[in-house]
Amino acid sequence: VCLNFDGSIRIDEGYATDGGCVRDHKGEWIIGFARHLGNCIVLQAELWGILDGLNLILDRRFKKILIKIDSLEALNAIMEDTSGNSNSAIVKRIHQTLKRVKQWEIQHIPREDNLIADSLAKTVRTSVTGLDHFGP
């Protein structure tokens, strides 16, 4: 499956969100998601998007994942320390989650190729916490 995700900062509202979608190998929609994160920086929102997407994928028992990411900063945060010894708790959680995946690959994509995930991240209009799902 393929995971596209994004983080978004709503400066005017004072909070961050994440969102994304999971598609099969044909590009068909499996599930979308979005979450209100509260106050955090955009890198943290991006990393939460990865973690939320990975957990949804593992809940559905998929074992091969292509992670498409438009943030070089988030990509570097994950790839620079694959040992799991990062100082960042969220990066550690991502590494722990990736250990449960049979096969994964991470690929940088241009921002314009990630518009659906960007739109999903921006759909969150409430301060209610919890992960919203879109689709089956």
C-alpha cells in the first residue's frame, strides 16, 4: 500500500493538524485520516501524520508500505537515525512501528503530488482530539 500524508499549521487558529490517505497498489482509495494535534511545529505535525498512517495500515494488516513524503526535514529526521536512538519521542515511535512492517520504503515527492493529503490535513476545523477516518 501507499501512504501519503501531510501536516498543517493553522496560524490564524493557533493549532496544527495532520492528515493523509492510504491507497492500494493500483492507486485506489483505502482510507483517509485527519487529526487535530493542538500546538506544535510543522515538523511534529508531519511526523504525527506518518505515525497515524502507519498505525492505520498495520491495523488493516498490510505488510508492505511505500511512504510518500513531501517534507525533506521529516524524511531526514526518520532516515538519519534508523537505529531508534533519536532524541525525538515521535521519531522513536515511528521507528518502533516500522519494525512491525515486513517491508517499507520511503520516497520524497514534490509538494504538488501530495495535494490530497494536504487537503485532508486542512479539513480539521475543530479542537476535538482523536483521529477521524474517511472511507471504509
